Amino acid sequence: MIKRLVVFFLIISLGASSKVMAQDPEFSQFYANLLYLNPAFAGSVKCPRLALSYRNQFPKLGSVYVTPSFSYDQHFDFLQGGVGLMVYNDIQGNGAINTINVSGIYSYTLNISRTFAIKGGFQATYLQKKLGDEFTFPDQIHPLYGPVFPTQEDYVSTDFKKSLFDVTAGFVGFSKDYFFGISVAHLTQPSESFREASDAYLPRKYTVHFGTTIPISNRNFKRGELSISPNFLFQQQEDMQQINYGLYLSRTSIVFGMWLRQNFKAHFDSYIMMIGYIQSKMKFAYSYDLTISKLKNQTLGAHEVSVSFQLNCKQKKKKFRTISCPSF
């Protein structure tokens, strides 16, 4: 039922407006999905890196917003930067709308001084959207027995599959203690309409992020054993805005995180609570979005799990600068 109703409201919106804008899926563990956050992060560690994430948003409604993702990136000295591959599947309405996104990424590293460098990234994306083929209209629904009546609605010819090409660019500036970056997604603003008469384009998404790491050392903790990492993230896509701010507390192999998500109008959406574990070259984290808006009793927030692996590689003598951003 949810799947059919989601598809119905999509078709109604496409028919009622000549301009429809979609929004991108989001991850609460931004730094566990570095390539999704900013393509300039490709190759930000020396050895190959694999990352997997799974997000289930609004679990009380069932699996209506589920987004699994996979990424791989690696630095190459002869390219003076890194390359990356990112794949994610955004599933809405139990499959009513299914989006598959495949991206290839290249980043270039420019050393500005002995203490500061810039990475610029470019991302090319093939995107395919599929629309479910079952439609339920209001005049089909019986208040007790559900969709049992024939509809009187006129059928509108609709393509059930749409393929797009998209481009994203960004940069990251970083030193040993801090980093900042800007990225712009959907530079080409491709049309993702399922009907020729509609102009449902994918609006540009602007991302600004900043973070720093502050080591805490005293007679109880050696340098590097305890640190806090305040971070800030701003995103805007068309008229939708969000600000995330908070910090990470790292104690050797354990990482705790607490964030608050809101917009410029001080509409608070959720608290994001995270716990992560780091062992050698493996990282694992779980986070929960505690909804504090008016939707809190209807959705039960969001669950997100991430795991990443850093693979072995030959360490060369050439100096390599890493970005000291959080792990999750």
C-alpha cells in the first residue's frame, strides 16, 4: 500500500506542476561516506580503502527510505592524486522509486606550502531511476477493504525508466590540524522527469564543511590517546537547507559523536548519536537519528551502519599528506 501511494503522489505532483525538484539522500555519518560528501576526498589515505554503509530512514513506516552504498578509493603517485568508485542505491516507498548511482572520481593534490595543501575533485556519474508499475488512486480505496474499486482516472503515458549523466566537483584545503571544503553536485542539473511534458530537474546541491582535531594530553593520557573534533556541515539544495554541527570524542579505539541537525529558521530536526570502533585497518560505526521535530512519533528517526577497510599496499618513501578528518 505504501509503495502504491508513494508512486501515486509522485505522478500527481508531476502532472500538477511544470517544475518538480528532487532531493538527494543523506547520510548522518558524513565522513564514513567521504566520496559522497566531496569527491576531493578520493585518495585521501595512502592505501586502498573500501567503505560500505546502510541507512534506513523512518523505520516505523517500514523500509520506505533505504540507502545502501559502496565506495573504493586509492592514491596514485604518478597521478598526483587519487581515483575512486562510488555506487549507491536509493530505494523509496519499498521500491516505488529506485535510483542506482554509479560514479567515477579523480582528485588532484596541490601542495601550497610545507604545511598546507589543496585537493580538487571531479566526479562523473551515471544515474538510473526506475518507477514502480503499480498505481493506486484515491477513488480505488474502500475505507475498510482498501484498493478494491476500478479507477476513473485518465491514464497518463509514463516512462518507467530514466537514465541520466551528472557531474560533481569540489575541493578540500587541509593542514595537519584542520580541513575545510566545498562541493557542488549536479552541475548539469539533468532532467529526471518520467514524462516529456514535465521539467523535473535535479537541482544543484551545495556543501560546505569544516573540521579540526584538538588533542587532549595530560598526565593521564598520552598525546594521541584522547581528542575532540568539532565539525560543521552546511548543505543547500534548491530551497532546502540543513546545518549539522557537533563533535567527536575519540579515546584510543572508541569514538563517540553527537550532532544536531537544523535549518536557518531554527527548525530542529534531530539529534544524531554515534558510536564507533577502530581496530588496526578496520572501522565500524552505528548511529541513530533521534527525531525531535513534529515527525518524532510517526517515524522513529533513522538507523545507519558503516564499515570500512584499509587494504595493504607498498609504502614508498615519498612523503604523503593525510587529511585528519573524523573516521565517521
